[in-house]
Amino acid sequence: MRSPVKHSTHRLEPLLNPASIAIVGASNNAARIGGMPIAHLTKFGYQGRIYPINPKYEQVFGLRCHADIESLPEAPDLVVLAIAAADVLAMLRRCAARGVRAVIVYAAGFAEEGARGAALQAELEAYVATTDLVVAGPNAMGFANLNTQAHTNFASVFNTAPMQPGRGSVSLLTQSGNVCAAVYAIARRLGVDFSHFINTGNEACVDFAQYLEYLAQDDATDVALGYIEELRDGERFMQAAERFSRQGKLLVLYKAGETDKGSEAVRSHTSALAGDQAVYQAAFRQLDIIQSNDFVQMAQLAHLAGYRHKSAGRRVAIITISGALGAILADKFIALGLDVPTLPQALQDTLRSGIPDYGMVSNPVDVTGNVVNDPGFVRTAMEALAQSDAVDAVVIYAPGYMLDRMADDLCAVSQKFARLFVAIDTGAARTREQLRAGGVPVFEDIGVAVSALSPFLLWQERRRNNRWLDLRGEAPPERTALPPSLDEYSTKQLLVRHGMPAGAERVATTADEAAAAAEAIGYPVVLKVLSADIAHKTEAGGVRLRLQDADEVRKAFTEVLASVRRHAPQARIDGALVCRMESGVAELIVGATRDPVFGMTLTVGLGGVLTELYKDVSHRVLPVDASMAREMLGELKAFPLLTGYRGRAPGDVDAACAAIAGFSRAVLALQEQADEVEVNPLLVRERGHGVCMLDALVLPAKASPHNH
Amino acid sequence: MRSPVKHSTHRLEPLLNPASIAIVGASNNAARIGGMPIAHLTKFGYQGRIYPINPKYEQVFGLRCHADIESLPEAPDLVVLAIAAADVLAMLRRCAARGVRAVIVYAAGFAEEGARGAALQAELEAYVATTDLVVAGPNAMGFANLNTQAHTNFASVFNTAPMQPGRGSVSLLTQSGNVCAAVYAIARRLGVDFSHFINTGNEACVDFAQYLEYLAQDDATDVALGYIEELRDGERFMQAAERFSRQGKLLVLYKAGETDKGSEAVRSHTSALAGDQAVYQAAFRQLDIIQSNDFVQMAQLAHLAGYRHKSAGRRVAIITISGALGAILADKFIALGLDVPTLPQALQDTLRSGIPDYGMVSNPVDVTGNVVNDPGFVRTAMEALAQSDAVDAVVIYAPGYMLDRMADDLCAVSQKFARLFVAIDTGAARTREQLRAGGVPVFEDIGVAVSALSPFLLWQERRRNNRWLDLRGEAPPERTALPPSLDEYSTKQLLVRHGMPAGAERVATTADEAAAAAEAIGYPVVLKVLSADIAHKTEAGGVRLRLQDADEVRKAFTEVLASVRRHAPQARIDGALVCRMESGVAELIVGATRDPVFGMTLTVGLGGVLTELYKDVSHRVLPVDASMAREMLGELKAFPLLTGYRGRAPGDVDAACAAIAGFSRAVLALQEQADEVEVNPLLVRERGHGVCMLDALVLPAKASPHNH
């Protein structure tokens, strides 16, 4: 018996959990788009009311067929339009007049098909905005609610993939109908049971983020598997993802467009502008989203999510009956970011009591094939592992009959303790279902097991303590106005106010002022032209280094200004900046740019051409505090250069992190006024001696008065 | 009907394809190691003679049981010893006396188990060396010949994995019995049919390379899937791998020990010393071996190898019914090193004739869902793709019934043309077997398809033109003796003779000679102490840069020698080297080290600390010619620095490649005399201006007279 359907008050409820469905353009042919949804609805036992609509028929699939929506006995929750693009708008007007709540538009021929289609879609959007209608598509394959069998799709995958036996709690949400069908087919083969099957089509009126928001509040959804080509509403998306995280629901997303060729194909497919992959990756991690680019991995993650109430984390104990398989598992886990810590001596001693000399007890643990003959020891070992502080999860590799002999003990220990135990059986154990029911997920391939377990265990650990979601919830810093001139000095002073340090430096408007400034600061000094109009000071002859006395400074002032005037006669020159000549351990680049989807995002790297070639940078969506800054620096492959590599002096990493946090506050305080802020380089001095900006710039927003 | 068994004359033939098998320690219990091989032999229908041996029984599994090997009616090809370690040596002597040809030793308790076991194994090895016996193991799970059902194993996987219906041509060769069983189980689930099941145990007398050599000459083996922890005989391994390549057989190897933790586990497992992963990777590629670290991928590669006679290569045309899936496939192929080239205009025009406007024709090609209704067009499109010069292979994604509608055309085109066509069906196409029989491999998952296809297509391309195997076959350069002193000058001169250029430089033994040398070379010059005993010249005060005239040179000579004498009073000083002060575009490090498995291997990278942190280096087993050197440089992420990055001058890449080839000749000419040779840095000047060594060193072999 299925439990009665509950309805939420969410705006998309009639679309995704309708009590009544009308199909305009109904057909008796199950192979046609007007016939397939009715075939599915009747075949799979939808309990709501079904209204085929087509003046040509009396009956469709044994159901009474109505001539038009006006003659229906009620205003249906949802109308499916299996009609041509040209007829859609007129029909939407009739739906609105009839009091329909939601509509799905199958028709292609809109924004994905050139200028004429785009115009038609714009007209549709404009009309719908004047109504209360919820309109899905156009160019969509339709939906399925697998718990109510509300099929509003023409997806032939439901004819071939085996229907799940009961309720499911995994929802599919994709920006491609074919991907929706492909993931569904693969995941069904692997035994995943679904709640919603959603593909968004052109998203004229309802976008990906709104569906995600629905799934976040949907009691029938514990896990969402998504496929994204483009996000249209980044802020709404982030809010929905945050809600997933706060409720302990798992969100797994595939982001298309890794390479230019892929992006190109996606663009011509949905006219979407793909964002920056690295920023998506950072944002997903900050939002506790697992990023996947493998359909099998997605399905396995959905399976694992069923065990997310068990305690787990990155430190894995590996128990095998084979040293080789233990080594293989350890390698794979470590390569994917997990730890395989050496076990504490007391735990090793406990294990050694039942493991022969040629077995291993450090981790991976090789219990050897003999151990399964000693069930008392298996129980003792598992209980010890379940209680050790040194690990977060236990993975057991034992093929076929060996796993069978351990199964009772494994289930008992799993039920007694909170810790996650996972089994891998490349053989044919008869106890697989017993183990799964007993709280122990079972995998039948090593590669698949590791590829799903690694991100799942990291997710389990990260979501327990997601600083960023809290940081995001805090009040933003007070707005700071952009200074009237965006020269180097004003820009640095703006950043200094938020905690990003500058070196000793003064503005001089005459040669004598420059010399006086140098005397005050102390030699040697650097003299740089001060002008918001000169982007490349060195190329313009606007920089002099290592000036040793007042005469050199005066001379440099005069020469620099002359050179810059020659080089850029139109530039407004505000004088020169006299700075202490600084030296340090390393130079960082710290920059923020406005991502079209996620807003201001921070990039940190070590300066220089090799960093660029090696793409050795770390990204985060703002805000970033000092501890997140530390994490970012730690992700750089060149990070050892900051901590005393090969006898070099270690840099002041703490000061760098504090400065980056100040930079984050400054950028957020500028709000919409700047599109880009950059400190390059940020000089890192020896530990204990702080950091300082050597140069900084702000690019004002395109719409700002600075950009005229 | 099975075809009659053919026997080769190879030394391992009685081990792997025996005509008669005796089992010492025979048991009636199929769960025991003395019972399981007999159970398998009788159950699976081995046609040779089976001799159970155990004085306790009259009959075992319905077969007459003999008291001892002496009372057998013939000397069996192969004896399986299911007895304890302590009894093995005595039994081997009896086997030798009886005229037995081969023996498998199951027993553990040898080198894998401490010093006592190692001594026992050494005794066994020493004895076997005095006989003609071929002895496998000890500590081995035994073999199976799946074409004759000669089971000499105690692997329970044969009780659970479904037995293949006919002959197979895929051999398994692993250094772990459990890995052998795990790969077998997974691959059988995926439909792979096997010839040999081999695990090598401790390799006391027969090592991995010797089994590989057997499989190379074995008519029943087209593909070998291997798992390696350690190679004991690198040269023999390379010869066997080369034979695989020359015969067009596919060799897929999993090399354990990617991370330290994994290596540690492997070491305690088989007391193996893991080699350098990067060198293994290079050697495998040079030997046309596909490296895999995934059992499913290995199985799928074995499946694909059945289609290796089709023409294929790295340039892939992707045909889908979905823009999104096309983009996903393109991304994945490109990420794994394949090309998805834009199709030529004429081919695009042909495709456009049958594809609607909203489809794509450039590649990936989105034929749209409608196209399957136009079978004439499918045929036209496939024939055009089969004949285009712009691609090497065609991958079709079409789920379920869509693929079914294309199947006849696909088979027809595949049979008419040499080119490889591959289908991916995430649905449930009924024509999968028809397609496979028609020459079109079918995958049911996108990730799995890409992960197997990418290395397979690259292998197909590379093996057509493997320069290195030819190079390896050429006569080595004539032996060059190490000079009596390995100071910088002598070392450079040694390398110069083989084509590695040095700058203008002269040896001076007095200050006046130094000045005269500088006058001859031209200023500025560098002066460096000349001594084979000073490893770090700069630290010893032994280097002076930018000397501008004769006086500076004289002074520098005196000071440098004084400083070095103070710093290293024991060092023998041969004078100073006066060199032209050189400058260039970039600096390379070019080094050769002796790998314990593969011999002298070359490493090339850009100099500097970041290269080290980013591990941006390329490796090859020697010899390396100029074109291989070019390939190595091209693999460096920092390569753009050599070709004019961001307005820099391009370097003389051709000269660098010629110099690296000269370096390779020099190293080979030294033969066993040196363990390490390094040029660091090799200065690369602007294009057209060549390269030159700035420093070079040779580490003589440990056994050489230079190392006393």
C-alpha cells in the first residue's frame, strides 16, 4: 500500500505533484508525444484525475477524451501541451482563463532555435509574467513523480527501465531531457528508487534554482542528482543548496562544459553561457554540493546517501583478506583525498591477537584468509574499529563466501555503533541484501566503490562544520564609497581601511616633496607615477627602483613625470608615490572578480608566469575569513614556498591570511561599485614581519560613473 | 566442439598447458586446497590425465588415488604440491627424480614471512637451479587454462563466477592471487572469456617476465591483463612486451603502489621494492602497454581488443541524438587526450542535408531524435564518416530503440569499411549482440565507454608507429671510457663528443692563463673553480660572474682558489674554468639515472624550484632521439616558455632536442660506468642561436674505480 500523497503549498506543487492532469493534443498512439504520457499514467497507476483533450477523439487509452479545456468538469492542476510552438501562446491564455495552475510546454522552436524562436519565447515569458500560471519548458521532455506515478513526460525510458517496486527519495533535475533519461536508466539498473524526474527545458519561466528550491522543501526528496549547463539565478541557487545542506539532504551536481569543445556544444545546444568551471567547483564545495561527472558515480552516491545518518569522515580503516587489495584501496582513497591513518598501537595489538604474523595490522589491515574461520575474532576486531578515535569509517574487502561468514558480525556491530561500515565484494556473496538492510552498504567493484565513497566521506566530514554557510549568513560590512580617483594610492588606502596592509608610502606632487617623503620613509625607496589612467607604469617609464638619496629621488621624480607625459599625453597625473623599497619571502596575487552566476569570487595564487602556466590558484565565493584564506593557500602546490621550502625563510602566513580576509571585507563593502579588485603583488615578509601590498587596482563596475 | 589442444615448445608449456597433472596432498574435500583443483578439473571437464596422490585414500573425486609420485604410471607434466612449506624441498627432489617437468608450490611460509622463510626460499631456488624443473610459486594460488580446463588452483572464484561457454583469448597474469580472482570475477560479469589465469606467487624460480614471454608466444592469447607490484627482470620484461606489440597483441598492466601508503602495504605484502611510478608510466607507454588502475576498465579494454583489427586513432567523430550528451562525450574524450576535430565543410554539408537546423553538424554531431525516422540518411551519414580523412573513429550515442533503428545501417557500414564504429546505449537496445557480431562494440555506460575507448584509440594510433622500439633495436653507440677526472670541464667534453654543446670555455691553471683565456673568449666571462671534489662551487666561494677585464679575471682567479682551499682543504684543485658569460631564453635540466628495473632513464624539465614543486618533468627510458626529445619537451606544462610565451623571445627548441639526443648517446656510450649523468642547466638561447651546457656532472657507478 502506498501512503497517501501529501501536498505542499509550494508554487511548483501543481507542476510536480498534481492531483489532476489534462493533456492537450492527446493521442491514442503511445509512441507519440500526446499519447506517451497518457500511456504511462494509465499503465503505472496514477491515482489522480486524467483528462485527455482532443476534439478528434471520444476516448483515449480507455479514458473519456474532452474536446477542449473549457469543457472539463474542473480546472485541472496541470495541463500538458503536446502541441506545436505556434499554438502555445493562445492555449496558455485559455489555460489562464480556465483557472489552470500549471502548464508544461513540450514544443521545441523557441530560444534554442535562432532569433525567431527567441522572440516567440520572449512573448511567452512576457505573457506568463502577467498571470499566476506556473509554466515549465518550453522544449522540455516533461516530468514524472515516481511516488504518485504522475507522468507528464514523453520519455521512452519508462518503457524499458524497470519500474521501481516502492517509493523512492532520489530526485533527478537536469537541464537536458536526454541526460535525465540516461541517468535514470543507469541508476535504475543500479537499483536507485526515484521520487522526481525533472528536466527543465528552456527555463523560460521556471529555472533550475526554483526546481531545486522545491526539492529542498519536498519531504519526498532526500537526495537530488542534477545536471547543469547554465545557472540563471545564482543567488537563488545558493539559497536552495544551502537549504539542502542545512537539512542534511545530499545534492550531487554534474556541471557540463569542462573543455572548450564541450562548452561549444552546450552553447549551441541551449544557447547557454557556460560559467568558469573553477568557480563552479569552488562554489559547489562551499555549498556542500558533491560535484560529479560520472552517471554511475551519481547513482552510487544516491545509494550511499541512504546511509548518511551513520557517522563517517575522511579517516578510513581498510580491512582486507589480501595485502594487494589493501594496497590498491589505500592508494585509491588517498589519491581522492581521504586519509588511511596508521592505527594506534593499542588497536594494532588487539588486531594482532587474531591475525597471523604475515598479515598486517597497521592499516590497511590484512586479516588474511584464515581469519574468517575465527568468528569470535571478527567480532572483536570490528567492535574495536567501531570505537577507535583514530578512524571515521571502516571499509571491508572480502569476496563472496568470506564476506558471508562475516556478515552476521558486521550487521551486529553496525547496529550497535554509529560508525559507518562499508563492504566491497567482488565475488558473489549471498548476504549482500542482509548487509544492506543491516546498515552496511555493499559494492561489487573496487573502482566504483572508491569513486563514490571518497566524495561521500569528505561530504560527511565537511557538512558537519561548514564555516562558509555561517559566514554567508552574517551581516555584510558597511558600504564603502569608491574614492573619486582610482589611482594606486587611493586604492591602497581603501583596502587599508579594511585591514589589508600597505608599506610606508607618501604622495608627492613636486620633486622636493618626493625627496622629503623619502627622507621621512628612509632609503632605499621606489618612486612610481601616480595616475589612474596609466595601467602599465613600468612600460611608460613610470617606475624607478632602489633610490638611495634625496638627489636621486628628485631626479627620478622629474624624469618619471617627463617620461609618462611623453608616453601618455592624455593621462591625468596626480604626482608620484614614494614607497619604501620592500623585500620578502614570496609574492602573492589576491584578486576578486564578479562571476556572472556566483557574484564576487576570490582568487589567490603565488605571483609569476609559472603560476599562470600551472594554473596553481585557489578560488572561493566571498566572503572569505582568515581560516578560509589559510585553506586556500594550503591548496596551492607552491604553498611550501611560503613555509620554508629547502632552507628558505618561512613567510608570514598568518598575516597573509588576515590580509586576505580584509581584502574580502573591502570587496564586499564596495558592493556593486566594482567588477574587479586586485592586489598584485602582495609581498609576504618573513614570519613575524607581516605582509604589504606593492600594487593594487580597482576596476569600477561597467555601469559606474568611473566608466564613462 | 573444442578444437584440439596444441602444445608449444616453450619451457613453461607443462606448467600452463599440461597434458597430465598430479596433485600431491589430494583431498576429497572441495573446500581444501588439496581438493579444490581436483574438483575443478573433474567438474569443468579437463581432458588430460589427473593423478591424485595421497597414501590415505584409494579414490578422490571418483579418480584412483596413488600413494606417491613414484608409483604413477607415467611422469606427469605437472605436479601440484598442496603440502606444507617444510615438506616442499624433499618433494621437489622426488619430482626431479621421477622426471616431472613442472611443479606448482602452493605453500606460504617462504620469502613473504621473515628471515627463516627467506632462507627456505633461497634453499629452494638453489636446488631448483641444479635441475630442469620449472617451479611456480611458492605462495601461489595456482593456474587455470580456461581453454583446456587445466585447473591447478585453489581459487574459489571458479565456484561462483559463471564459466565461459567457449574458448577465450584473454590471459590474466598477476602478482597477487586475490587480485587475479577479483579481476576474473569482474571481467566474467562483463562477458570476457579467458585463456590463462596465472598468479605468480613469490616468483622464486619463474618471474613475471617469463610468464609474459610465454603469453607473447602463446597462440591462445591475444590480450594479457596484468597486475604488477615489482618487476625482477626489467630487460626480459621489455623484450616480452615488445613481442606483444610487434604481434599486435594488447598488453594492459596495473602497477600497484601509487602512493607511499600503497607502496608500504605492497612492500609488507611481498617484500617487493616498488620502482618509481613515473618511470613505469613512461616505460609502459614506450612499450605500447596500456596502463590501467581500474579492473572494470581492464575488462572493457579486453573486450575492445577484439576489435583491434579495425582502423582507429585519436580523432573521434561523435554522433548523438542529444546536444548535451555530445558535449559530455566531447569533454571526456578531450580530457583523456583524444581529439574531437571540427569536421570539414564538405562533410558538414552532407550531414546538414539530413539534420534539422537546431541540430549540430560540426562535431559533436547532434542528429536530433528525428533523424532515426530517415534510415536512408543514417546510411549516407555513416558512409561519409567512414570515408572522411578528418577522423579515425566514430562513436554513436543513441539510447535503446533509437540505436535499434540504426543497427542494420551501422553493421553494413562497419562491414564495408575498415574504420571503427562504436555504439553507446544507455537504454536497452535489442540489437546489442547483432552490433557486436557486426563489428561494432556496444557500451551501456558513458563513463565506462570513454575510460576504455580513450586509451584503446591512443594505443591503436601509437602502435602503428612506435619509434622507440625501432630505436631500441639499433646498435648502441661505441663505448666511451670515463675520463680520469670527473671535473666539470672533462665531463662537458665527454658530452660534447656526443653532440651536447658547451659554450666557449678554457681551463686555466694560473691567474695569467685565466686572463689570457678571457681575452681569447671575450668579455664578460665567468670563472669557476675546477675540481671533481667540490660539489657546490658557489657555496665554496668558487664562482665569479660578470668579469669585465683581465685584471678582474686575475684577481678572481686568486681569490677563488684561496676561498676554495680554505673551504675544502682536502680537495684536489685542477685550476679554474673560464667561460663566456651566457644568457638565453630558458634553462633546462637534462638528467639520466639508473632505474633498478628499466635501466638508464632520462628526465627533462625546466630548471628551478617551481618545476620541482609542480613535478613538471618528462621521463623516458633510453635511447631518446631528437623527435622523442621534442615530444618530452611538449609534455611539460612550462613548454610555452620555450616557444615565445607572452611576447618573450622563442627558444631554440630544435637545438635543445638535438642536444638531448646527444646526451642520450653519451649516457648509453658510458654503459655501466655511470649511475647518473646530469646537465643542469642547459641554457636555451633564442631561436637560431643554439643551446649550451652551463654545468654538467657524472656520478660514476658504485662499483667503479671512481668510487673508492
